[in-house]
Amino acid sequence: MTAFPDLRLSRRAPLAALLTTSVLLTACGSGGDGSGGGSGQAKSGGTLTFAVGSDAGCVDPQQVGSNDTIYSVRQVVDSLTDQDPKTGKIVPWLAKSWDVSADARTFTFRLRPGVTFSDGSKLTAQVVKDNFDAVPKLGALGTLAQGYLSGVRSTTVVDPLTVKVTFKEPNAQFLQATSTHSLGIESSASVRKTPQRKCSDGVIGSGPFVLKQYVQNQSVTLTRRTGYAWGSSLWSKKGEAYLDNLVFKVVPEAGVRAGSLQSGQVDAVSSVGKANEAALKGGQVALQGRANPGLVFGLGFNNARPVLKDAKVRRAIQFAIDRRQIADTVFPTGTRPATSVLAHTTPDYTNLAGDLALDAAKAKSLLDAAGWRTGSDGVRAKDGKKLSLTITWFPNAATNQPALELVQQQLKAVGIDVVLKQLQVSQFSTTLQSGDFDVVWGNITRADPDILRSSFSTRLANYSHLPSGPLDTALSAQAATTDPEKRGQLVDEAQKLLVRNTYYAPVVELQTQLGVSKKVHDLAFDSGSRIQLHDTWIG
């Protein structure tokens, strides 16, 4: 795993002046984010077979948010920009340069000439406009993508290769958003399809691979795009990808995935859990891990609930959680306990480990001060009512239930009764929208600190039912500045307000861990801890 220091990652160049010419960076080799033995000459050809745990039921990059599906659909579309996973810097891809207005409302992109989609149509400013005009209409079908374009006023064709995007309010996050799979550019023919057709049939992209076949809940098959010549400036190989084919097989059982990798039936597997690490270590398999940037796994409080309105109760929960025990017991080796609401791989992360240290005595003292007294059954009560909370969770990761069972035990030790309530993944959005929950367990991956604004601003969805105040001011201000130092200070302030008011209880960083055959080389994590396979080869 790439190691980052436990301090805030600063952006040193003004946002409006971020790199506007192509830069060549060497892709990761063995160790770090790469894989393989690090020896031998890279060669073209071959098929990479990748076993994933689930299928989102959709192969449109603009509609999917599940890592297992993103791994495949990411290879089909290119983005206007890319993001360096080591520095957070935004670099050229389909856009060779760009300008951002001083008020962070207007973004002007100059496109590379000669880019085509796999149906032969050309990339133009009009195609980008078609995409950005269509995305907001996806609504709940494309939560991530439409969120990035929330508040857009207009997308304008300046000339055939220049497009201008204007927002109603300052929106500094948008530049990073253009590097994501969610805003990957699709052909105008794809844009005209219904969302349902795009999900089932796939899309026409300009990416290094083309969708050949999708069989729901079974497999996604991609083939190399002939003539591809406009890769990200981060990639080491110019031109076409090395691999002929990519096959993503859906194998729900983690043990079966691990066995398939050991036996050589597949070349890589997703979501390697702690139980399978020992079997995969050594031999011809390497484990690769990287913490997902963005909002860490934690307890999302409904601050409108009477019990949780009391900051003493929320802080008591914060102090009662043993994050190290949870990380070490449940999650893959190398997983970090949360040290902020943001993972350490997120630009402008601040280390607040001191505020998140286990202190059961302090938790009990806070509950005493709040008037909750311990009963004969060990559960605290006040005014005849027990201190009981329901944590709602969704089975989108094998670690969720065991992690929450530990949280349940840890909170019981200070007198809080916890009920665990499992719902289906499809109920996640409706549960948040309804407000019918005490606490929700989850995380959100994004390599930009604006994830805090979309998650916690009272001026947006405000699923946490927070009161308006200084947090709103900091979150809105960081979205309005193009000064990297000022933005870093505001993000720092927002993290401290969230942690010290315990509006959210961070628990553990999600670490993406893959098992990769040692014959596979240069399979690298991108800035979102997903994978990019253009530079990957087998030998």
C-alpha cells in the first residue's frame, strides 16, 4: 500500500493554474500500487480474468457506484482530466488544458484533437455538452454523477474543441469531479439512450477497451480498442493497451474467489478479506491494498433524534469505540483506524487521532453528566427510558456485520444498548431520505474533500439533520475558493467541527485489497482506489 504521512496533504498550485500541459509519470511497478515481479519486458497480448464479488446490474459508468462494477466500466470511458493518486493533482486526459474562473463558477476545457469513440464518432465540445446536459436528468439513477453537476447553470460550446461549464454558485470541486468515472464521456449516441438501455447494453466510450458482452450477475467482457492514442498523462504506455481482453467474472463467495486465484483459474480478485489472506500470501499471489479516499466508515447520526441531540451522548459514543480493535479484528491487514472523518488518502486530510482515542471512563462520565444512570441489567436509563439505539446497515461489504457487532459490544460496556438492523442495499437512499433511522453505518469514496459538503451541509440534503452553523460556513467557503492553502484551512476547520461536535463518529478507513497473480504487472490503483488497466500486462 502506498504510504502517506499522517498530516494534511497540501495542494501547492492554485486550482486555476493546475497543470495545463501533458506530463509523463511512470506507472507503479512492483510494490506500492503496482503488482508483478517488476522484471521482464512489458509485452502486448493475453487476457486478464478478474473475479469480483458482485454485479450492480448496470454497465453505465455514469450510473454505477459499486467498486466491483467500476473496475470494468472504468476501462470503457475516458474523462476530461485525471488525478494523480500520490499528490491529488489534476492532470490532462481528454482535455489538454483548462481555465477556472477566480470565483470558481466557470470551467473552460480545451479538448485534444483526434479523439474518437469506438463507433467512429468524434469527441467534440458538443458531445461533452450532451453528456453534461443529460447527467442531471439521471437523478437518483446517477447519484454520484448528478451530484457533481448539481447547480450547473449551463454548458456552452465555445468552438468545436472548447467547452465552458458554468455554475450558479462557486463550485471548486468540479475540476476533480471531471476526473471520475461518473463523469466519463460517452458518445452522443449513448447519451440519447434511456438510462435503462445504457445499463443493460452498455455505452460507447472513447476508452482503451470496448464492451463486448455483459451477462448480468455472471460476467463483463471487454476487448482492446484498436487505434487508441489519447490516454491519460499519468499512464506510462502511449497508444493502445497491452491486454487483448478483460473478463470480469462475478463470484460472490470470497473463499471461492481466493481458491480460483490460487489455482490459476483467474488472474486477480477483488475484496480479499482477512480470512483469506493467509492462504493467498506467498506463492504466486501478491496482495495489494490502498485506503479509499473520502468519508471513512463510521456511524452517521440522525441528530434530530431526541437522544442524539445531546452532544454528551454523541461524544460518549465516540470515546467508547475501540477503533484499533475493529480494524485489526475484522478488516484486512494494514487497515487503519479512522483518524478523521476523511481517510488519509484524501487531499487536505487532517490527523485528529487525539480526538478519537478510546476512553471508556470519559464515555461513562459524559453519560453520567447527561443524566443516564446504569440499571441492574447494565443498560443506562433516564426518566424510565432505556438508552437504546438502532444502527441500520446494508450488506454491501462482508466486514459490515462483524464490525458492527464489535461496536455493539463496545457500547454495551458503557451502558448503551444497540440493536443492529439490516436492510437491503437498494433501500439505502430511501432510508436516508425518509429520516427513519437512529444511526446509519456507511462510507463514501471520493478523492476530494468536498465529500464533506455533499454529506453534511444543511444547505443540501442534510440527511444527518444537523443544525445550521459554522460547519455550513466552512463547507460552503471551501467550495468557493480556488486558493489551495485557504481551501486546505477551511477543510481542516470542517473536519475539526465534525469530529469535536461528534456529528459523525469515524470508525475505520475502508481499504480496498486485491489479490493479484505475480504474472500480472502494473495493475495500479487510481486516486479513488479503483483500478486502471491500460498499462497492465501479463508475462
